Amino acid sequence: MPLMPGAEPLHHDGSRTGVLLCHGFTGSPQSLRPWARYLADRGLTVALPLLPGHGTRWQDLQITGWQDWYATVDRELRVLRERCDEVFVCGLSMGGALALRLAARHGDAVRGVAVVNPACTFPRLQGYALPVLRQFLPSTKGLTDDIAKEGTHELGYSRVPLHAASSLRDFFRVVRAELPQVTQPLLVLHSRTDHVVPPGDSALILSRVSSTDVTETVLERSYHVAPLDHDAERVFADTHGFVTRLSGSDAGAATGKAARGGA
């Protein structure tokens, strides 16, 4: 199945400091591409993969599950570890949950974690109904385009496949149980107004991780997809500052090769 234009993954060979970025559920690398390019332009090695079932049509997501999505970012992390001396993991929404699980599972192999509007809970009422609903209803309304900035579009699915949503609910349960295993420095950026992920998710994450180096930033002018919204530059600059502080001033010293992936 052909990719949607703009959904292509992005990889950039830069310095010995790497950053892995994970996009959200039903989304694509397009929502994080400016974030990835900002870091790549500052010399960091960057990986922004396309998760299985994403970037084509929602029916392709229906036949995947959280194990597939996690396996992809786990593999990308291992590749970066072979190339880099240290690796940071970042993510938006479900991608934030993927990043947190990478940190929990890989320990010192992850130098730090930066997440934007991370998700870790599922609406209770919908969750209870999912096991029955998914047998009769293949999909429901999509979650994309929660952006305050006019004229900005998030590339993703207009429908949410319920089998995949059920797997997402299971994944969040796994991530919540593993949060105490997250010990790395943590940067959490969350929007004051978010119509997709409740603000309590960031609070829950902050209350359960074991990290002692924690920075929390509230984004006042953006909705859920903050890397495409009014606070995008804040997200990018804070992430780069976070990486630089922990890696040293030469974190992005080597510019390396040009980024590979769609514009």
C-alpha cells in the first residue's frame, strides 16, 4: 500500500549523540518532522521511523498491535546505540508512551527522555465497551488535527480502527506498570488545552517515574499536536537544550550527512 505523501520516515547521520522520535497513534512522521529536522540541523543523529500500520490507510492499522509498534522503535533504538555513544528518546502522545517504555526496558542505554502530551490512559467508558464494540464496529471517528494554529494540518487517519484501539488500551496498562522503572532525566511538555489526551496523564507519569532530574513545561498556546502548533519552537529548543545539557556542548558538533526522508 503506497504511503501518504509526507508520511515517510526520516533518518539523519550526525554526531555521536542520537535522538529517536516516536509519532502517535493513527499519526505519522509528518507530525514530528519539523522537530526531527530542528535537531538534525543542529548536528544530532536523528531517527524518526514510521510505525507499522500507519501512513497508508486505517485498515492497515487494524491488523497491527502495540507489540508491532514497540518492536519498531526498539529496533531503531538498537541501531542508534550501535552508531552513537548516547541516545535520547522522544515522543508525542502514544509515541511518548513508547519512549517511556524504551527507557524503562533499556535502562542506561537511554540517556534521557523528552515527551510531549504523553498518553498513558484510555477513556474508561469507551475502554469497557471496546471488547464488544470491536466485534461489530470496525472503526470510529479519528483523532487528528487537534491544533490551535490556523492553516496547520496533521497527516493521519480520519478513522480509528477499534481492534488497534483495544491494543492501545492494553499497551497503556503495560506502560503504567513500568513507569517506576524509568530513572533517566525526563522532560515533559504538555499543553494547557488538549482535546485528545487528558492533562492527568502527564501528572500520572510524573508521579510514578523514579527519575530525579525532571523538568515539566506547560505549553499555553497549543493543543495536542504541539510540534506543529504555536509552541513548536519551544518544544524544539527545550528538547535541544535538554540533550545539550546532558551530553555536553559538543552534542551536535558533527553535522554528518543530509537527512533522509520526505520534506
